[in-house]
Amino acid sequence: MKVSDIGEFGLIDLLARLVAEEGPPAPEAADFRLRLGIGDDAAAWQVGRGTEVFTTDTAVQGVHFTLASTPWRNLGWKIMVANLSDIAAMGGEPLYTLVTLGLPPDTPVADMEELYRGMLEACREYKTAIVGGDVVGSPVAFVTVALTGVCQSSRLLTRSAAREGDVVAVTGTVGSPAGGLQVLVHGALVSTEARQHLVEAHRHPHPRLVEGRVLARAGVRCAMDVSDGLVDDLSKLCLVSGVGARVEAERVPVHPLLRKAFPQDYLRMALHGGEEYELLFTGPEELVRPLLAELLTTATIIGRVVADTPGHVVVVDGSGRELAPSGAGWDHFRA
Amino acid sequence: MKVSDIGEFGLIDLLARLVAEEGPPAPEAADFRLRLGIGDDAAAWQVGRGTEVFTTDTAVQGVHFTLASTPWRNLGWKIMVANLSDIAAMGGEPLYTLVTLGLPPDTPVADMEELYRGMLEACREYKTAIVGGDVVGSPVAFVTVALTGVCQSSRLLTRSAAREGDVVAVTGTVGSPAGGLQVLVHGALVSTEARQHLVEAHRHPHPRLVEGRVLARAGVRCAMDVSDGLVDDLSKLCLVSGVGARVEAERVPVHPLLRKAFPQDYLRMALHGGEEYELLFTGPEELVRPLLAELLTTATIIGRVVADTPGHVVVVDGSGRELAPSGAGWDHFRA
């Protein structure tokens, strides 16, 4: 059996079981106590009065990025944002970054300076420092970032806290990064204005760090970031929460320029596009609705958590009719 | 200019300068204060009364390992040991591990189970838990581990604390992993007994975690682990400490089976072999000499820190004659 037979998430499940069955208990040294292991946006442990969080994310050339769609400087920004977004999804703020570069020997040094400039832009903007890492030879270029962060509040945002009756909400808009990829890689012809918006959305996403902290402080308990596609990620959240969800397609927030540029395709992009780095969260309506106005960015209620097969997400149109599942989220071994 | 023109350490220097010049100051949140950034075995920050350390290490197939020399299970053990050894070199104990797998889609699932079994063996032996990670597609297989740890003592072992007049010491013996590689990859013919010792040294090294903590508690301030070769690593330690060193070749601890198996080559292997994961440390002789007997493993004084061009290491034979530099340490882009 090959990893392509069971897919990325099948492999993760299998390895997580192995860790649970054959691994030792988490160590407890000094005042460190593990709170969350495999399965959320980040691992988390108590240390003293705070909760530290720890995440990692990787980009491989030809798999996650090509230089056509993502110049090195944008890649630097994006790989930091992918990690920062995981910290945002826990309700934390970032602390310290390790960077691993895997590089072919003929990689131009100037490219690596550009990559680092992009990473350092994100470091300045979101207040984290690169404190170490590793540089290794590799036949294919890759960048791995590992990032720690801290939650001031004792409350963490987790994927497993969705409850039946909660509303489902998402920050910002979704689908534009997927539109940007269509423009950059597949040469889709759109207006200059749309092109600018879509390419910016693809190359220069923002982690919702402030929003994550506002949500955690206000008492929201359940969130994750949208990196593999809205429906796919909501399904993962529902699975570990033991619930299902119903999403109203018409409520899913889409930028007008995406809708205009791709009138046939925008909904598919919004429901199944990845690399959004928006926050998906759930909570009681009376808690969530007044919060929407307090966030830095817009946020929109798009549906509700329901009793259903865990992980089952239904998308309905304006007349309540179920839309056929079209496309799927990102799986590294099945894409 | 390509990265092969400036080498691994030239690239690291350049990127470290960029981080210092263009990066933001390290964030200070709650009770977190950065103590050590780029340039040591691990980054380190104060948190409450302890010091947390953070390291990462990567193995790329065909670069760091081949399945001929390193079956997956051994690779799992070794990649954990490479990281654990960095924690040992700071005087810390390990806490939490993130694992990133980059995999071609046709990778057998059973191989990944073997890899994880090897990692979990090391986790059980040295008390760390795998708490998360990432799985991505990649044309070449790679494994990146990021590991946190904690130093109970307020004293950290660092590379930059060597002082003129200190003795230089190393735990265990050196050279046997390089001998094992000769046997496994180049088919060197040696006795059955030697083969067993050398292959075990190559495939199943041990991090000197207990020794690192004993050294830190006793007041030793300067250490690093031997991963790129004894002379090369000592040179790095001397460079950041602003000193030189003089090593007596006859004192360098070599296993008798290595000496017997490679009578012409054992010294080169001992001085320049990598992946040893022994601890190299320096300190005043009156502090270090009585300590040697207290360590779990043997340790040997091999030379002395001297005033010299920073980073200059001289190796002398029994009559005090300088040995010509033969071979060099591991550089990912020049090897």
C-alpha cells in the first residue's frame, strides 16, 4: 500500500494512532504540561500561567509553489503567513521562528535573500523573530518553518469545540486566492482591477491574528484556519467535534471582483479554494453575532452546526436545495 | 552567485546578517525573553523561571541517508537523536516534537510506519512526545524534526563561552560512525566484531542528554555536539568564542575496533567524521578533570583552548608536530 492509496489524512490518522499506541506519555518537566497534541492547528502546552503553541508548515517547489505564481519574496511572506495563521487559529500571538531551507547547490544566493526579505517583512508586520534553523542540500527546494506562540488567555481556540446549534462564521472573503491562481498559472483573462485584487489575494494573504485573540477573549472556543478549502476544513472541524454542518452558499462571503471575473466558477473557488488563511469559527449565535462588528476585518455567519454524521457538511442554495459536492479540498497525495 | 559558491556556512552567515539588519527585535510577550538566537545548537528563551530551547534538524534522502546505509527505522531513531543531541548540547531535557514528512506519492505506507517506530523508540528512551507536524508531497523524501526542551538550570551551555586556557574535552569515542559508513556504503571488509560495532555506531548513536545536564549543573559553560566532524565543530566553537585550539591527536578517544579495522584511516575518521553526537566541551582544567569520572559515559581531555586566530584549530602528533589538515567537515553544498 502506498501513501497515495490512503491519502494525506489517512496517513496522518495512521501515524497519530501509532504515536498514541507506541509513544510514551508526554513529558512533564518543570511547569510544562501538554494540553493539545496531534490534530489541531498547533500543539499546545501550559507553561507557568500561559499556554504556549507550536506549529510547522512546509512549501515544496513544484508542489506548493512555482516561481511563475509565487516569486521568492512572496513565498517568504506566504510560508510565514501559513504558520502565523495556525497561531491565529489557536487565539495566540507569535513568538519565535526556526527556518529550514532544503536547496539544490545551484540555487542563486540572491533568491534566498529575496525569500528571507519576504519572511522578514511578515516577521516585522506580525512581530515574530527568526531565531535559528537549518540549511541542507536537497535535489528539490523546500522551506519549512516552525513557529512558537503564546496565548495570554487560558482559553484556547480548538477544532473540537463545535456544538450542535452553534452558528458557523468565517472572516474576510473566500475564493480570491484560488482566482489568483487561475490568473497566474492558467492565464485566465480578467479585468485589470480584478487581476490586481486576485493576484494580491494569492500572493499576499494576511493571518487573522488580532481576530483570533478577540474571539478567544470574547469566549469563542472553536476555530481553525482555512488552508485546504472552506468545506474541506469545516468538515475536519466537524469530524473532531463529532457534529455535522449546514452551509448556505448564498451567505458565503465572496469579493465582488471574484464574482465578476469568474461568474461560473466563483462559488466553487469560495467553497473549495485553499490558502485563504481566514478564520473559520463556531459558537452560540448570541455570542457570535455581536462579535462580528468588533473584529478588525469583516466576518460573516454562513451556516449552522447540526447533529449529523461527524464531519458531514451540506451546502444548500437559496431555496434550501442541497448542492452536489463539486471538487474537493487539497490532499497532497491525491491532488 | 550560487549557494555552492559560498557554501552552507557562508549562506547561513549571510542570512543571519539579513535577519540582524532587517528583522524586527525579538518579541517579548508575557514572561518570554529571548536569550540566544541564530548560531548555537538551539535557540533559547527565558520563560518564567526556566529556559526553553528550540532546535530543528532535517534528513533528505540521497543527501543525508540512503536506504542501503540506513533503513527507515534507523533513520527515525537517528533524526530524533540529531535533534535530541542539540538539546543535550545546551544542557537541557527534551519536551515536545513536531515531525514534517515530505514524501513522493508512491512511498510505501509500511516504510513510514517503520520510520515512526524508530522515532518513537527514541521518544520512549529519551522522554519526548510527538505532538504534531505536517505531511506534504515532495519529489524527494525528507524528514524534518523540530524539538523544544527545557533547561532547569539558569545556566545554558553555549558555543561562545570557551576561554583561553580552558581544556577541550569530548565524551565517548569518535570516528566509529564514519567507519560504519565505510562498511555500509563502500563495502569495506572488516572483522565481524568490528562490523557490528561500527554499523551500530553509525545506525544507533546516542544523545548525551544526561552528560549535558551534569556538565551544566557542575558549572561548565561551553559545549556543542559533534555532528559535522570533531575538528570542524571545534573550529566553529572557537570562532564564536574568539579563540583557537590545539588538539593532541594521540589523546583523541578512538574505539579499539575502529583502530584495528582502519589502521591507516582511523585518525582521519576520528578528526573529521560526522554524525557522532558526542559532546565537545571546554572549561577550566580544575573544573573539568574531576568531572570526567562523574559522567555516565567516558570523557577525555583532548587539548586546550589557546589565543589564536578565532576558529583556528591545530592538531599535533605525539612529538608536538602539526598534522596537515586532511579532509574537512560536512558542508551541504560543497561535500
